[in-house]
Amino acid sequence: MMSLEFLVASGIGVVSATGIYLILRGRTWPVVLGLTLLGYAVNVFIFSMGRLWQDAAPILAEGSRVADPLPQALVLTAIVIGFATTGFVIQMALRSRHETGSDHVDGHEANTTAETRDRT
């Protein structure tokens, strides 16, 4: 029988590994998706640091367990900042595509030689 903690930790690991794989790709769109996935993995990690409570009240009550609101506030703030950052990175990727004519992260296709790049 698997515990909830193991399931959440495995999910964080899979999402992190997928994000790192996408960041290492050569095109801008997979890099943006990889950064977004890493952001999601970090948010779930921060959220799980507040412990995974079951049947805990979100508001203080006498004699009952209470969920920690700090990780929830941190994740909410991180979601807003991550959304704004993702929009900014997408805008930079679109501008780079417009300027270089390529969506490769370094502005050059992988199969072009230095000779053909210098001519253009």
C-alpha cells in the first residue's frame, strides 16, 4: 500500500524530470513549457512542506487540527509571479523568433555551419 507522501513525492519527481528534459531541448517552446513544469513542481513541493493534512480545519478552531496557511500563501504568490514570468518569457521568445528567423534557443539551427551563418 502506497502512502500519500510517496505518491506526491513521486509526482513531484516526474514533473521535475519532465521539466528538466524540456528545458534541455533546442527550441524555445519546449523550454518555456519546461520552465512552467518546473514552476508547478516547486509549487507542489512548497505546498507539501506544510504537511498533507486530512480533515484539518483551514480556520482556527478550539481543540482541532489546523492546516498551516503559510505554504498556501507562498504558493498563491508563486502562481501569480510564475504566470507573469511565463508571459514575459513567451514575449521574449516571440521577439527572438522575429529577430533571428529561428525558434532555436541560440538563434541558429543545429544543422547549419558557421560558413552559412556568416553569409546571411
